[in-house]
Amino acid sequence: MNTAKGIAVWLALAAYRLGRAVVALLGLAALVGDTWAALLLVLMAAAGCNALLQVVAFAALLRLWHWPWPLAAVAVAPRLLLVLPGLITTRLARWRHPRPLWTAPAGQAARAAAPAALGAPER
């Protein structure tokens, strides 16, 4: 049963990626023509340029089918729904609680500097 679920998930992912490639192909075809669009799509897929394919598909959804940009972004890169909240909270946490400017904790830095400054022998 788990094998059947795995195959079904793999087929769904393959269908999604193929659909995204078709949308990118249609968007490129509107810009540069059918032959060049097919050639560029094959080159991008062979080079593994998924980000470029996503950008082209996003632009095609916006320009050709007049989708709102949040829906087009989710359709092209659905992982954004999972990744963006974490990125935003990490940035806000770093802004609210910035990293200290010193490299060692304050207690260790003071103990390390004190014997040399007072001329006392180290223990």
C-alpha cells in the first residue's frame, strides 16, 4: 500500500512539474516564438534551472492569464507557503534581538583580560 501511495505522489509531482513547464512554454512562446520557446525550455530543463522556469511561469500566469500575483506565486512555487513564515519570523527575531558584537561571552572575556591587565600570575 505504501508503494502505491509513493507512486501516486511521484506521479502527482511529475504532473505538476510538467504543467509548470507547459505554462512556461506558453509564456515564452508569446515572447520569442514557438521554436525558440521550445529550445529555451529544453535548455533550462537540461541545465536544471528550476528557478528560471518558475520565474517564466510566474510571468506567464501574470501576463497571459491575468492571475493575481499571490495566486500565481503559490501556483508556481507552493513551498513558499511553508517557507515564508519561517523566513519572516527569523528576520524579525534578528531585528528585535540582534547578535552581540563581541565574540566571547562577557564573563569569559573579562576573566581572560584581567590577569594580563593587573600583572597577576595565571592560575
